[in-house]
Amino acid sequence: MVDRYDQGPDQSCGWIYVVLVLDWYTKTIVGYYAGPQAKTQHWLMALNMAVNRRFPNGSRGQDVKLMSDNGCQPTSSGFRGLQRLRDYPGVHQLQQPQGQP
């Protein structure tokens, strides 16, 4: 009998998307999401987990820099509007320049 893992990846299972929020200073994962999709709401779930773990008393006045790529989720109006205006005071989004990985 052959173990199915020896036969290579099972293509019928699909993809798992992973969103990670890293503390750049300590290089630790402080928030994450893993699932069959990676939509704006999933990025916000990872960000919410990170902010709540790192700043249990709130992020106001912490001057946190959120560095993201230029993908459709972190540039969406839902992501940028929610994380800046209401939910995460003190968190400021910075993005990579165009053409920079």
C-alpha cells in the first residue's frame, strides 16, 4: 500500500491562502488567517488579531506602521478605510513602491 503523500499533492483539495502579520522588530507572527479564500475581510481578521495581541489596551498613540504590498486586498477601500479611520487609531499603512516585491 502506498501512502497518498508519496504520490504528490492532491490537486482536488484546492489552495490554502495564508495571511500573516509579522512584528518586524521581533520577527514573530502576531496575527494570521488561513483558509480557502484571501479577501479583504480575511486580511482584516489577521490585522485585528495582531493589534489585539500586541496592544490589548488599544493602538491609539502607538504610531504603528503597517507595511503591505500593493495587492487588491490591502489597497481596497474597505481595508484602508476601516483600518485607518475607526478600528485602529495609531496604525498607519505604508505600501511598497510600485515594482518592488
